Amino acid sequence: MVKVALRRPRPNFGHVSLFLVALLVGFLVVTQLRGQLAAESASGRSQLSDARLLADLIEANNRLRTEITKAEQELAALKGNSRVDVDTLVTELNRLKAINGLLEVSGPGVEVEILGNPEPFEMLDLVNELRNAGAEAIAIGNPQTMVRLVYRSGIGGGRGWILVDGILLSGPYYIRAIGSPDTILKTLERRGGLLALLRYTHPDWVVTVTPADRITLPVYPNQLSFKYARLMQ
Amino acid sequence: MSLGFFGRPPVLLALSLIGLALATGYRLSTQSLETARDAGDVSAVAAQLEAEQRRLQNRLGELQAERDRLRSRAQGPQEGLSGLLAELISQQVLAGTVGLTGPGVVVVLDDSPRRPLRGEDPTLYLVLDSHLRDVVNLLWQGGAEAVAINGERLVVSSSIYAAGGTIVVNAARLAPPYEIVAIGPPELETLLKAPDRLTQLKARVQNYGLQFTVRRVPEVTVPPYKGGFATEHLRW
């Protein structure tokens, strides 16, 4: 009978120390990497959105200054001859109608073409990004129909079918926006931006943004009435 | 001179790695400090711009009120003016520069009171800009006529996006809880509560304790938009 002696491993202090050192290194490296990733994502995100926030605030204040100048001029005219200048009123009325989607509008801008089957939230995010980039008027559609967006436009449907204010749209989808082509293009195409995300999530889609000197958007097709809201007294 | 244990190649490698890790850590903490200082600057600049914005909004509000008062007083002798002024008001209502009141819903969204577990993504416990966009979009789909978030009226140019831990609407930084008020049909409440709607948000409510309440109200007030509209590129 062969007796097999079970060999108890002798404690090797070198190995134990190495094990402890490796553990410590592992812990430190992982901690640092986590910290680095967190720092990168936090600073990357906040620097980008900080810049966006400041740009937004500056633009909002500039728009307010423009409106103040206009109001001051009209007020001075009203005080001067106590008559309402009809031309000023008509200009203001038409400007509001253009903003509200009730006049056909044109101007420089971009066309976003989506060869894919977006979900409603993806279209919503694109519209949000265009507004963020200072788009002054937007329409969504396909080669047959373009639907102008108004303040209360809702985007519904499902993947591959998009409902804009009750109007059914199939692809290929186009979003046309009037505004600074350069700013809109840069906002949409920035690294890590919305288009990069869409292209990454849907590698089979083709999403292109084309700047244009002149884009024309139609009048909003539905009635805009108020059934529940009243003027605040 | 012998280095003994510390002289062995694996131990030397391990020690170098520790050194590297510690050095990286030092560099990162310096960077974090710089980032924090930058963030402080941004916050201070943003606060200044916001104060400027409030001043400009107040000034514009005063001028517009005075202008409207003079316009309505001058109305008498001028022919066709009353029709024009009425049309102007209806366009201002659509543009959102007039406060409105009526029946509707109040939706409140708030961050989760729970703390994220170790290693979990903390944003799972926060109200995101996309949640607010989804709620607002559903309100419009349900026939809402006017909507505001924390007092910011949503107009045709409004976007909802995240910046530095807050959500920005109309260049105003909003903080949770987010109260969305909407004037519209009573069915809005049912629509928002429907299990097949706002599924992503409702999953966060279920799994991470995000707060989401909807209640129908007989009367709600939606304040006017106080900003301006950009029309530099627009021709009509």
C-alpha cells in the first residue's frame, strides 16, 4: 500500500505579501479608473451643458432687449400723436402669426433626413434639439406631407409610424427648420450629440443634415381653438 | 546592497503600479478642483445673466402694459382698429404671452427619496429632462391648451434640456420638484395615468422610487411667457 502523504503547504510569506500587494493594486487601479470615468463624464457633460446654458441665457437676454426696443419705439409713437400706427400693429400681428405657425414662412435653415424607422420619442428629442439650437420654425413630414409644428404639437405613434397632431406620417422622414444653418448643424452634429447617439443606436439608419439657403414651411393645417382656457383677469 | 523581498520583479512591478495609481489619483483630484472652480465661475456668470434677465423681463412687462393701455385708449376714433387689436390679442394668446386660466391637471415629478446602492447609476433616481418632455408631449397629445413647468410657460420655441444638475426651460434653471400645470380636458388625468403611457417614467417610479403624481383640478393658472421670440431668419 502506498501511503500518500498529504503535503501541507508551508506558509510562504513572499506569496502572501504578493497577494496582498496585488489586491491593493487592484483596488487602487479600479478606484482610480472609476474616479477618472466619473470625473470625465461629469466634467464632459457639465462643460457642454454649461456652455449651452450660458449661450441660452445670453440669447434670451438679447431677444428681450430687441423686444424692449420695439415696445419703447411704439410707446414713444403712441405718446407722441396718441394714435395707433396701424402699420406697426399689422407688422406685429403678422410676426405673431408667423411665430404661431399661421403663415407660410421661409428662410435659411437645415433639412434633416432620416432613412430609418424612428420612434416618437426620437423625433421629439430631435425637435427639442432643433429648438435648443435656435430654430425659429419647424415642420416634420415626408416627401408628400410637411406638418408645421405649433406650440401645442404632440408627437405620437410607434416605431415606423409617426403621428403629428393626428396626421399620420410614414418614412422617409424629414424635419425642416428655419434658423442659423451653421448653429443648427454644429449643435446636431457635435461629438456625443443627438445625431451621434441616433447613429450609434441605429447603425442601419442614414441620418443626414443638409444646410439650405432657403427653406419654406407651410401653414399649420389644424384649427387652434380654446375650449377650456380663458384669459386671466 | 540587496533589496530582498522588494527587489523581486513582480513586487517591483506592483510597487510601480501603486505609484502610478497614486500619481493619477493626485492629478485627478487637482483636475476635479479646477473643474469645481470652473463650475463656480459658470454658476456665478449664470446667476448674473439670470438677474439681468429678470430685470429685462420686468422692463418689457411694464412697457407692454403701458403700450396696451394707450392702444386701447386710442382705440375710439380709429376705424377698424378694434378688430385688429382683438386679432392681436388672440395671437398673443396663441404665442403664450398672456396668462390663462381654466380646468386641467397638476402633475408633480420629484427625485427619489432613496439613495442609490453602491455602484448604481445615481441618475436612475432623478427626474430627467426626457421625463418632462414625455409628460409635456403627452399633455399636448391629449388636447392641453396651455402648459407651464415651475412657472415657465411652454411656447413654440421652448426646449427642455439638462444642464449641470438642473433642467433648463426657456433659459431658466428649474429645480425639483417639477410642477407641470396644464389647462385642458378632464381626460388628461386618465391619459397620464394609463399604464401603457409614460412607461419609462413609471418603471423608474416602480423600481427606484421616483415621485410622480397627477391630479385633476377645477381651476389652474398658467402664467404668461416673459421672454422674446427670435425671428431673425424668418420671412413671411
